[in-house]
Amino acid sequence: MELLTQIEEHIKTHRMAPTRFGREAVGDPKLVFQLREGREPRRRTIIRILDYLNDAEGETVCAR
């Protein structure tokens, strides 16, 4: 699944503002907006985003 698609799903599922996602995931509130406009994140940024998404998924599973 494409990274931006995963982010959009997470934002929708968790009713989260795009700025909050960017701030929590990588410390950049403009991240999602820039990705939507075609920004290509560096490898380290991708890893941080995926780690954030995986951590959030683990919390969701544990909360059930």
C-alpha cells in the first residue's frame, strides 16, 4: 500500500487532523499537505512514519 494512502487511512480512522499526524509522526505539521502535493520524503522520514503507524496499530489492537 502506498505510504500516503496508509497515512490518509490512519487520519480518517483515528479522526485526526493532518497537522497532528505530521507533528506526532515526524515533528512536521506540514508533512501530510506536502505529501499530497507530491513531496518525496527521505528514507529516514519514511521509516519514522512507518514506525509511527505500526506503533499506533499496536495500540489499537491492544485496546480492543
